Amino acid sequence: MSTLGVSFTDAALESRVLAGVGEVEAQLSAAVDSPEKLVAEAAAHLLNAGGKRFRPLLVMLSAEFGDSSHPDVARSAVVVELTHLATLYHDDVMDEAALRRGAPSANSRWDNSVAILIGDFLFAQASDLVADLGPEAVRIQARTFSRLVRGQIRETIGPDADEDALAHYLGVVADKTGSLIATSALFGAKMAGAPTDVQETLTEFGERIGAAFQLADDIIDVASETGDSGKTPGTDLREGVPTLPTLIALQSTDAGSERLRSLLSRPLTDDTEHAEALSLLRVHPALTEARAYVRAEADAATVLLAKLPDTAARAALQELCDSVVTRLG
């Protein structure tokens, strides 16, 4: 049965994971509540808009390598999801986004100041909850938060003049996406009392699979005809947002790529130029190279899973790896 993006072949595992994610959902609703009407409404805005709850899912699956029933497991999942939601409020302000999860973004429904402050409120709520998990959890959360912010800063200012743009981008993805997903896996295992070596393996697994999912979205944005990533195909291309396939294409030196490189060097607001760039990129070797890179990341995550006990939870995590490759087409 496919639930939360994972097909569970073990009914008992599915029941535990669904119960855990359900408990996280209830605690999230309580955490975003506030006596101030505007704060409560705005803080619940993105929570009510839905989302995959990928991070709580990973917390729950990682907890299966210890005592998954420990109450701190659900609390830690609330911490990472609140942190994730907070970053979305801030990201939408920086990106001047009008929509998020198919609904008006907080900054467009209210204004930038409200959106920033609500993001701060959610970070504060996450900090309050993580304090109950002990000083080591506080340190992990603080270091994760530091990576999230540094990743956003690096994305905002762009690469230095002498810095490789592709390496810079991969570092941004690692900090902005991989870090919190790695922490999700670590929190699940740690709060469940899993052995230290299992915690370390799951942390590295989370880092790799988190980056792979983000990079797969880059490819889908170019290759998809139907908007499988939740966006209109070519959205990043139109906005001039650097992605894995475009950065690889920009580094190509063959004469046949000159027109594509010229188009990719700027935002493509003209519909004709946008369509031309999308068409050229879809048949360019850069797309094949990008797919190969993401497959390699998924393969590396699979190698890590082989270090873990052979359980239904490991099989579910393996399916996450497989789904990355499947999404590439």
C-alpha cells in the first residue's frame, strides 16, 4: 500500500508510522496556535495548505531502528517540520513568491513583514520544543539552523567570481535541503535510542537522499511535460534560477551549445526564447549528465542502507531511494 509516498509491505510498520505521523500532525496544530488571532491564522496558513510531511516520515522510519514508541520521537519530528515551515515563510519573501502549495503565500496574503515574523515565531516554537529533548538535541538543532541560514545566504549572494558555479550550487542544496533531512533521520534514530553507528549511517543517508530529491526536482522542471514537480515545467528556467542541468549546460564548451548558453545566461521572460531554451536543454547531454549525477547519489544512499539491519523499515527507506530514480524518467 502506498502511503506518504512509501509502499509499506509490512502492515505493522505502516500502522506505527501512520500513528506517529498522526501524532505529529496533532502536535503541529497545537504548536502553531496562539492567543493572537493574526498569529494563529498566519502560522497555520501553510500547515493547513498540506505538504508531504516527508521529514516527519523520515523521523518515524529512522526511529524503527530503536524504540519507535518513545514520546520524544514525535516531538523531534514536530521540531523539524516547524523548522521546515518557518524556512518556507522566509523563502517566499526572498523569492517574492505569490503561491505556495497551490495557495496564496503568506507574504502575498498579508505582507512581507508578517511573513518574516511568522517564520520567526515558528522557529521560536521549534526552539521551545527542542529544549525538552535535551542539550545535545538543542546543539543539533542550532547547527542545522546555522547551515540553513548559511545556505540561504550563499544562494542569495551567488558564487564568488573565482568559484565554480556548479560546486557552489551543490553546496547550497546540501545546506538548504540536505541538512534538515539529515537531522530528521538523526533525531528519529537518536530519540529512539538506536546505536550510535546506526545514527551516523542514517544521518548520512538523510543528507544524500535529501539532496537527491531536490536535484531530481531540478530535472523534472526541465524534462516534465505535465508539471510533476508541482510547478509549470520550465519555471526555474523562466526565472533564471540556477539548477543542476542548466549549470552543467553552461559549463559545456562545444560550439553547438552556444545558443543554449546564451539563453541560459539570463531570465527568459520572452515566451519564444523560453520555449527554445527548454527544447534545446531537453536534448542536451547536460540533462543526461544531471540524471546520472542524481542516480549516483541515490545509489550512494542505497549503499549506506546496506549497513543497517535488514528490516521492513530499511526496505521502506530503500523505496525512497528507488523513487528518486523513478521520478527522473
